[in-house]
Amino acid sequence: MINTGPSMGGGFGIMFTIVPILIVIVFVIVIISIVTNGARYFKNARSPRQSEFARVVAKRMEVRNHKSHHSNGNGGVHPVNSSRTYYYITLEFDNSERKEYLDVKNLFGLVIEGDEGYAAIQGDWIVAFEREIIR
């Protein structure tokens, strides 16, 4: 007779307890991440658009890499790497307040540090920048 109870040697009893808990923890973290990112998106999308005079004081980009493994259908697994670049523009307003905004309208290549003009801001996003022409 095979003994499969808790008195069986090795760490199988602990493994069958810890692995499901770790899977649940990872699942909960993924769900929380999806919910918070969705909430942030809807908050910004519903925010009123404001136009304020500002100066571009900094620009930066952040590259996020994601690595995963996918099955090729023949029983083999191959790694898949993907990345996404996020662009940020920091503005300084007349009251000397500075704030960094996520560029969602591809303005990063159209503005340079030192540009002054009217920035259209929607929540944490910069959605337009109209440069002031100095004559």
C-alpha cells in the first residue's frame, strides 16, 4: 500500500499548500494592477481639459520591458520579449509649480526644453501644447 498522507517523507505536503497560495497571490496582484490602471485611465479620461500657460522644463522617456514564454503549438516554448516606451513632459507654471505629465498625443518630439506656451492638460495627461511665438 502506498502512503500518500501527511506523514509521507519530503516536502510534498508543504508544497501542495504553498504553491496554490502563491498562485492566488500572483492572481490577486495582477487583478489589482488591472483595476488600478483602469481606474487611473478613466479618471484622466473624465477629467476636464484645462489650458494653462507653462514652460517645458524637462522631457524624459521610460522603457518598460515585458518577457513571457509562448507555446509554438508543437510542444515547444519560445521566449517573447516586448517593450513599450512612455514619454513624459515636465511643465513649470507661472506660480513656479512643476508637474510631470504623460504624453498621450505624441508631443514629445514637437517640444523642446525652454518652449513656452499654452498646455492643454487633462488629469495626468498633456494632450496639446501651443507654442507662443516670440516676435
